[in-house]
Amino acid sequence: MYQHILIPTDGSELAEKAVEAGTSYALEANAKVLFFTAVPEYRPPSEGELLAHKPITSVYQYEKDAEKAAREILDKAAASAKEANITFETDFALCDRPYQAIVDAAKRHGCDAIFMASHGRTGIPAWWYGSQTREVLTHTDIPTLVYR
């Protein structure tokens, strides 16, 4: 059925459960996996932070720290694929719109499916926090399997 499945993760408990389920699904489908995470973009310091002489992180240092954080999340996901002997790769992006980074990564890597978690929020919490899963479903034509 599916040959190359993107499994996004943010390192949360729910995402880790989806990584496990997605890895099992990939094993059954004999598919390779792309584990992906998105890290927020660098935000330049505000005028107030500069005037208050708050410590400022350079773009270079921020990107270095962001890559380290992404690698920690992705290494956890990769461990399950290694155990199951599944072919996998990892990738991350600096992006303030995780859903867009997920869709772009799926296209860039030629994935034919996305397997992701949903927090299952509805009403005001869904409006307040947003739903990356809903946004992925809205912005891609790639089949997306939602784990709850």
C-alpha cells in the first residue's frame, strides 16, 4: 500500500505513542519512514529586550540549539525504527507553522502518506491552541492517517 510514510513528532507523550503506532504500521506495510519535527524560527530580540540588556542569542547559536533539540526528539523516534529494523531517515525544519513544514517535508522526500497524532481538542481549546493535524488535512492531498 504505502511505500514511504512521514511520521511527524514534537516529542510529546501523544506524539511518541503515534511514533510507536506509525512504526508498527510501517513494519506491517513494509514501508520506509521519515521521522520529522519542526522547531520554531528565530525571533529577533525586541527593542525592550535590547534596552533592558537581556542576554541575546545570536541566529547562529539559536539554529545550533534548535538542531540539537530536534535531534534529541528525532533520536527517540529513530530508536523504535532501529529496533524494528525499518528503513528510516530523519529531518527537521525551522518553521513557525508546523503543518506547513510537515506538508513540505512530505513532498520534498516523496512520502506517499503521513501518519500523525491528534490531541483531539474541540471547541475553544482547538481554537486557542490550533490543530496542526487539522491544518495538515486541510493543506495536503497526501493521504493522512490520524492516530488518537
